[in-house]
Amino acid sequence: MTIFPVEIWGTVAAWISAVGTTGSVAAAAGYYIYDKRIEAKSQARHIRIRLEKRDTGFAVAVWNYSDKAIYDLYAESQAKTLEEVVVFGEIIRFDLENRKIKRLGPDQYDEIAESLKHLPFLGRMDMEGRDNSIGPGEKAEFLYTVEMSGAARYYVGFRDSNARAWRLEYSEAMGHTRSHLSKDKLITYEHPTNMALRLHPRKYKKHRDRRKSVRKWVKEQQK
């Protein structure tokens, strides 16, 4: 009796072949899906934003560096929640002031909450024109007559040539930015000084606990 009978070896060989074929098909399918995702993002990745200062307020210049037109172009601003504003403020203080958090008193939180009720020019602005579109190599502008607020989010939205919807989020601290593109979600321009979450682990725990206490306070105020 042989250690590896022919009938068993034959079965094993067929099984290995099947597994190899299945793996190849799965790899090919994965590559196809990945390739399609990259293709879907290709035009949106060629849309750029530049902020331009004005005597009063600022302008948002949108450049189309793709080879096709984009449509339904608009600018939008939304108020952040009190929690977002407070926690973001704590992060920036931690980054810029010798890596120490300066806590705000309850009266200062109340001031922030009140100011959020009176943010100017929150809402949507559609581009002026017949079809709200800009062609390849063209530029469009949206003009805000007030300064940017750290308590608001600012977006530019559009549809690509295949009618996919995208939004670009921007801030006054864009500078040299990195961008992250997701289908039907935000293309986020990150704040270059927002590095608080990259702290040394020993320091991060203390910072995390501080953020939790801020969130707890905010939730109590909203009851």
C-alpha cells in the first residue's frame, strides 16, 4: 500500500487546481472592482479649489482640470454642532500652545453656543448660469461677503460627466493639503495643523480623557 494512493493524489491535485482557479478569479474580480473605483474617481480628482481673499470676505475659485465638463455646481456652508466646535478648539489648543490644553469655563462654552445661532450666510449658493456647469479648463467663483468661521463647514458640490455626485470640503488653512476622495461622500481637505491624534501613546490617553469630559459636558448642556 502506497502512502499516497493515486486516487487520493488525483483528488488533491484537482482540489488544488480548483482552489488556484478560484483564487485567480477572486483576484481578478478584486482588481476589476478596484479599477472601476479608480475610474469613477478619475474626473473628480481633477477638480481643484483655491481660496482668494477679497476686501470683504473671500472667493472660492473652482477649477476644472479634467477633460470633461462638470454640472450642478454649488457652494454650501453648514453650522457645526457645539460638540464639534468645542472639541476641535481643544485639539488646536493642544497642538499650538506647547502641547497643553487650556480649558474653557462654562461661560465661554455658553458664548460659543450662542454664536452658533447667529452664523451668517449658512445655506446653499448655486452657480449663476443656465446649467450650472463649467467645461474643461474653465473656472467658476462663489463670493462670500463675510470672513470664514471656524464654527462652520464649507463645501463645493458638483456632478461629474457620469452624473456621480461629489463634494469638496475646504477651510482657510488649506495651504499644502492632502485630499481624500470617496464615492458620493466628501473629498476632505485636512487642516494642516490638526495633528493631535498623532500624539505619543502616553500623551494621547490624557488628551482622549479630556475630550471625553468635554463631550460629556456638551451633552449635559443640550438636555
